[in-house]
Amino acid sequence: MVRRANYLVDAAPGTVNVSTDKPVFVATSERPPEKVMQTAVVGTLGELTYRLNLNGFPGDGWAFSYFAEIEESVVPETRKFKLFIPGLPDVSKATVDVGENAPGKLRLYQPGYYNVSLPFVLSFAFRKTNDSSRGPILNAFEIYKYVAIEPGSPDALAMASLASRYSSFGDWANEGGDPCWPSPWSWVRCSSEPQLRVVSINLSGKNLTGSIPPELVALSFLAEIRLDDNMLTGPIPDLAASSNLSIIHFENNQLTGSVPSYLSSLPKLTELYLQNNKLSGYIPKALKSRGIVFSYAGNMDLKAGNQEKHHLIIIISALLGVSLLLAVSLCCYVLTRKANKKNSPPEDDLTKAPPPAHKLQKSDAPSCEIATETCHPFRLCDLEEATKNFENRIGSGGFGIVYYGKLPDGREIAVKVPTNDSYQGKKQFTNEVSLLSRIHHRNLVAFLGYCHEDGRNILVYEFMMNGTLKEHLHGNFTSTPACSGSHINKVI
């Protein structure tokens, strides 16, 4: 119900004011103010007539009048009167006898109607009865109009869910009811046109934890959010649906992730505070050009550079890398094809007869006849003697171990003995020996011969005194100190 102001238009002639300083008993259901009941109007000409303009009517209302006999008299007097309302005969029946109904002087009598239909212009009169010695008295009257209860804010469910997250954080999260009606929560501000909507939330310094409440996404009429000075974590949610957002305070939390690009599209945004968080990435270019109050200091991994330029550099670098890889792969393929063609015998050679007998070298080992051109077949016992039974290991590789040896004629040799993991069949070994015997280059170690006894495929090379190729390229890791910074600078 809403209480209406005094819309008195006219009062009847002969209406006088009376008052008293004596206390008036008002302890009834409606309990009007005693100060009011100590005053009254009296119709000295036998009636009190009023005409009121009732704003908001016609409609159903609540109407009560208050009477108390406060006028002093020397001799016994009676005060009886009736209420007359044109067009409402049912209301104009009861007779008021103040002295009897109260009962007694300085006591309240409050007849009225809890539900009565009233017009916009209400005319009524109190008229004394024929057996009354005094005219009517009226201390006060009230008229209320019944109004439809507001359906509440459409944001009520989202706000109730938000508050329940923090029910243990204090009384502010347990105010209950509708967030906007009949009065808004202490940390909420609402609009009423065209309907009740939450437009502002202020939870600054409430020690909130966890992520930013997802319920904020459903509050599409939000214009202001203040969640600063808490311990919130996680990313900034998508609030793009709240197109009325003008002020956002997320500073002094522990938020992570990037600055959302939708923030630059909020048409009414004027203030954005994100400082002292853990945000990273690049600030959207459109956001920096908006001309808004924007604070983002204290985010160590947040960059103000040109993100588009950075992405372009990454794309170009990736394309160059892929192109270089394709070029190297193509070169390797071409070189491999050329090498295979060079080492492959012509098709006509397949039909030629085997080489003459004097070109075949034999070892004393049984069933060990391998076609060679310039290499020498060694006996296993000779190699064991030259290497002192494979005692001095000087290197290793993917296909075996290399031992140092010395032949009876004084020549130093390197003997490569394959491991079990590098097993070769006789045909494969024959092809390898045949190929090595035909390769001669001043930058390659000379291939001297082979041994194929007891299922062992051994290769014999000329010994190189100056170390392995790996040591020439990378140095001797066991004896060479690490490069200093000055050495690296010189190389670069």
C-alpha cells in the first residue's frame, strides 16, 4: 500500500479546530500518533463535509477514520453522527457515538473499511443525529489505495545465486528477498524504469575468493561493477551482453589470462581498472585508442605492444622455417639420387661375365671368396696378432668398435669389428667391401682390406694418427676446456 498526501479540496462552513494537552489513549490496532489525536475538527453547524481528489483512484482502497472526545463540557453532552457518501448507501449506515464507542473521553474509536471501492472525487459528510446535542467530531482519517505487488526484478535468481556463493562472508550476503524490492540490498543499486533491474554491484574489499562470479554474465543491465581489492583468480568473464557497462573495477586481485577484446566494443565504457593482477598477453589495440580512463600497471606479463605485428612476425618466421626445411629436404633428395646413380652399375654390366680369376682375392678361410678390386683379404689370426687380441680400443660407431693394430711390416691399421646389433649378411658385406674398394679420395681414410671368417665381417683401414672426425669437428671433450664467452663472441 502507498499512503497518499492530503488532497483536501473543500471543507464545510462552521468547521472549527479544537485541541487538548491531555494524553489520549491510542493503543489500538492502527495506533495513530497521539499528537494527532490531541487535535480535531468539530462541525458546529451539525455537519462536517469534505470533497477530496484521490490520486490513483478509482480503485479499491483502505479507509479508516479516528475519533476521540477531547472537547471539555460543563454539563453532560452527547455526540452522535452518521457518515454519508453519495452513491455508497451501504457505507452510510452506522451511527457513531463517540462517548459510547470509545468508551469515555480521551479514548480512541477507529471505525473503517479494509476494502472499499472509491471514486477519484470523493465527497462525504458526517451529520449529527437528531438526538445528539453536539455536532460531529473528526480527529483524523486515512485512505490507502491497494496497488499490485511488483513482480520483482528479473535479476533476482542470478543475484540470489551470486549471494549464496558468499553466504559465509558476512551479513551483506544474507539480506534475502528481491535484490531491488521493496528496497535494494546494501551493495546493490537498481533502476525502476521500465522495470526493476540491477545496474550496480559494489563488492570492493569483501575478501572474495575464487573466480569472478559467473552470474554477472546474466545481469545484462549492469552499468557498474566494483570487485577490486579482493583475492579473485582466473580469467575475466565475457560481459559483452552488458552493453550498458561504463565503470569496471577489477584491480588488486590475482586475475590471469588476457585482456578480452570485447571490452573495446562496450559502447558506454568510460573507466577500466585492471592494475595489480597477473594478466598476460597484449592489450587490444582498439581498447587503447578509446580515450577512456584505463589503468593496467602491475601486470608483469601484460604488454602494450602491437599484437598484430607480433603475430605477423610469427607467421613470417614459420613460413621461412618451413620453406628452408623443404629446400634442405629437396637438396638431400637430389644428392642422394645422384649418388645412387653414380654407384649403381649400368644395366649392361648385369649381363657381363664375372671378372677374371686374377682379380679375385682369397683368404685362407673356407667359403670366403669375395669379389674385390684393390683390397686385401686378411686372416683373423693375423688381425688378432696385429691388435694384440683386440686390446687397444680407439673408437666406436653405430656399426661397431674400432681397434688399433700394427702389421708385421710396420704399417698401422684401424680394425673395425661390428657388434651383434649391426649384423650383416654375406651379400651385404660383399657389396660393402666391393664399394669401399672402389672409393679413393685424399680426404678419406684408405680402405686396406677385410676379413670374413667365423661369421665375422671385419673391415681394415689405414690408421689416422690425428684423432677422429668427431674430435676434429667438436674437439676432445675430455681434455679441451669449455669455450669462454670471449671465444663464443669471436666465433659469432
